[in-house]
Amino acid sequence: MKKLLLLIIPFGIFTSCNKPTDKSAENLAVQVQELKEKYRPGLGEYMMGIQLHHSKLWHAGINNNWKLADYEIGEIKESFDNIKAVETDRPEVKTISIIEPALAKLSDAIAQKDEKEFRKSYDLLTASCNNCHTTNHFEFNVIITPTAPPVNNQDFTAKP
Ligand code: HEC
């Protein structure tokens, strides 16, 4: 009898898991949605990540560390792509293309390993960050060219 129960119980669990009722599927969908909302980074959190990459990008570029500069600009682009995909309920995201020309110019300068062009395009990038902030009434978030490295546990110089 015990053996029979051991066989029947897992079978019962298996079939009930396999065929969720409409109600339980619905509950699951609601739960997934709630979790997505709860653990989704806000726009301000994405921006703080971008702020750090913006600063690291500067120190990589002025050290002619083009591999690191390429990595940092990649991270910035990825963050903006994520914002576009995730922050669909934020109206500010409609103006995100403000940043695109500057990112394209900087990518070119990095690919050309051209420090002079890098510095010029970096100014354009920073101006574009502020342009978007002003357009969206967040003009009090003023971005500048960094005056010191953002962290002291990373070496920004290029290695041969
Ligand atoms: C879509 C236009 C847009 C662009 C482009 C943009 N931002 Fe923002 N940024 C915002 C908005 C909107 C906020 C306010 C977010 C919030 O609700 O907290 C913000 C906030 C910030 C903050 C404040 C975050 C905090 O909580 O302390 C920083 C820092 C920041 N942005 C950095 C940057 C940098 C650096 C760039 C350029 C590389 C940039 N942003 C480009 C729209 C933009």
C-alpha cells in the first residue's frame, strides 16, 4: 500500500503541475508582472550607471587607452538601449535620440585613436546629456567633464 501511494502521489503532483488551471496561470502572470516592476531599475538608477561610465570614458580617452574607451562607450550605448526597452512608461525616453550623434562621433574618434577628436566629441556628449536634461526639466542634473578619476581602484592607463 505504501509503495502504491509513493507511486500515486508524485503522479498527482506531476499532472497538477502540468495542467495549470486558467486561474493559476493568471496568478502567475500577475506575480511575474509584479516582480518585474519591483526589480526593474528606475531611470535614475540607469543614469547613475551612465554617469560612472561617462567619467571612466574620459579617463580612458585622455590616457589613449582606446580598448577601455571602446568598452566604456559600449556600456553607455547598452544602458541607453536598455532604457529604451524597459522604461517604456517614461515620456522622457522619446527624446533619447538627442544623445545619438555624439555617441556616433565618439565611437569614430575611438576607432581612429584620435585624442583631439575624442576630446571634441566628448564635449558634445556632455552637452547632449545636459540638453536632454534641460528638455525634460531635469536641468538641475548638470553633467561636466570629470576633474578627477571616478574611482581609485582602477588603472586607466593603456598597457602595451
Ligand atoms: C532621455 C534624455 C536623457 C539623456 C540622453 C540623458 N539623461 Fe540623464 N537623466 C534624464 C532624466 C529624465 C533624469 C531623471 C531620472 C529620474 O527620474 O530620476 C536623468 C537623471 C540623470 C542623473 C541623476 C541621477 C541621480 O539620481 O542622481 C545623472 C547623473 C544623469 N542623468 C547623467 C546623464 C549622463 C552622464 C548622460 C549622458 C551620457 C545623460 N544623463 C543623458 C534624461 C536623460
